[in-house]
Amino acid sequence: MNLHLISGFLGSGKTTAIQTACKTLMAEGMRVGVITNDQGIKLVDTGFFESHAVPNRQVINGCFCCNYNALDENIQSLIQTNDPDMIFAESVGSCTDIVATVMKPLLQFRKDVTVTVSTFADIQLLYMLFIEKKHLFNDEVQYIYQKQLEEAEIIIVSKIDLVNEETISSVQHFLKDQYQHKRVIYVNGTSEESTMQWLNLITEKNAAIAPASLDIDYDIYGAGEAMLAWLDEEFELFSNNDSAVEDAVSLANNIYRQLINNKLSIGHFKLLINQQLKISYTEMHAAHIPVTIPEAARAEVVLNARVQTDPETLREIISNAMDDLQKEKNCGIKVTNSSAFIPGYPRPTHRIISNMMA
């Protein structure tokens, strides 16, 4: 059984590519599974995979490395329940050092799986950080991003459909110069043909050989994670004129505008409406998604926001946007679950530097 670990920064297009890959593979009769991961407990992406009938599990309350045993249990659960040919395990976007803390332990302890690691990178974020040299995130947060690229054996440059040829060319030259010994491919995660190029590359690799473990400063890594606020909310939106879905989209757009107006750097900001419509925003990309599900008097919404700020500020912005919407649209919002926090210091269950346990 093949296990593909997927790393990459928040909003890098991992979930979209995995969903496209699962859809393609399932159409060919293959059995697949997905394990999502987050510091929080209620994930938009888990609901998204469920809505597409993709067998899935989730590792919550911390990254794969700090919850290795939970990852292992979920791998076993998928094997016993669904007997997948392939599992995609999508690491939380603030995580790095995945080779030493996840890949190598899996290779050592699980002889029944082959393991690969792919690292996704949003092409526009690459361009803004390294070509335009914009200071979008604090140094400690950018340290995590750079370590993800440094660790990568294969860099999957995503969202190429959203930029022009000049941007693609500039990023190609940068990566060729700075990461000449790494495999790099360029994909549109919504395209089956493009996504299959990625799958063909990782399945042909020798998955029994792990790349070198990362040289990393955990104090800087932990400080970077602590600069990102996590907010997860579940709420119901009630409309008097059967426009609850449209109102939820309006709320999402307003929150995004407020984050931008407050000059807060966005890792990702996602909503799942009525288990069907997923809306995603990042620092570079606003969502432009038409309402493609039936309107209703009531909408159930899951919201995940990962933003460089403190939890209180993030909660206040979202709460104010909800208040404004209720006044403007004469609708009602009932929050049923809410959590805002910063991630704790990363303490991996295992860390294998070479052939010895650390």
C-alpha cells in the first residue's frame, strides 16, 4: 500500500490536488483514502472530502509529528475498513521536519507501506516572497516556509493556472538556481491531467529511501507557529428570504476584506457551507466562486481561519463581520462551537536523524 505524505504551507493547494487525484483514481477503480491534519478539531477539509465520498480520517489537536500514534492508528483504520491502494496524508500547513518525524518513523515501524513526501508551494507566494521580496510574514513564519522547501525532495509548484507566463518563468529560474538538486513540477491542482503528472512522478520513485533529515532550530520553528492564530467556528445562519447560502458567501467575503484592510497576513481562510460549497482564501488569492448549491432558509457553516495575528484580534474581526451581516441582511447567526488559539511548541513523538532514534 502506498502512503503519500503531503506537506506545504497554508493555502498551497494541497487539498485541491488531493481531491482531484482521488476523483481520478476512484474513476479508474482504485481504492483511496485521505487523512487530514490540523491544530484544531473541526476541519473544513474533512467535511469537503466527506462530501465527495472519499474515505477519510483526521488527526486533530496537533501536527502529524506530535501526534504520530494517532496518524498510525488512522492509517490502520483505513486499511482495515477500506483496504486502500493509496492513502494521502495531508500535513497541517504550519508543519515542517516531516521527513525525520513522520516519514522515517513510518518506514521503520510500518513495513506494510511505502512512503513518499511531496511539498506543495503556491507559485504566487513563491514569486512574492523571493522574486518581489515582499515581507508578507514575520521572519519566524517565513523560516517554516523556507524549511519546507529545503526539506522537499519534490517541490510541487501549484496554482499555475492563476498566473501569467512571466511569473512562471521567473519562479522557474529562481528554483533552478536555488534548488537545482530537487525535482520540481508545475501543476494546476484542478486539472486531472496536471495532477496525474504529479502522481506518476511520486509513484515511480523508490519510496523505500528517505531523503536527509532537516537541520532545524525548533525554537525558531515553534516561535513561527506561535505567531499564527487559529480560529475554528461552526455556526448556523438563518435567512427570512431563503438566501442563507448567499448570505454566508457575503459573510466570507466581508471577513476576507476586513483581514486585508487590517493588513493581517492570511495563511488560509476557508468555509464549508451545507457540507457542499467550499470557499478558500489566501494572502494572494480571493475566492471567486459562484453559488452552486441550492439556496435555503438555513445554512450550516464550518469556518477555519489561520492568520498572522493574535487569537483575540481574529475572533473580534469575525464577530464584528457577523454582527454587520445580521444588520445588513436581517438574518440570524447562531454560533454552536468556537475555538481560537495559537499552536503549542512542536514536540515530535519520534525524530529519526539517520538510522538512530533521537
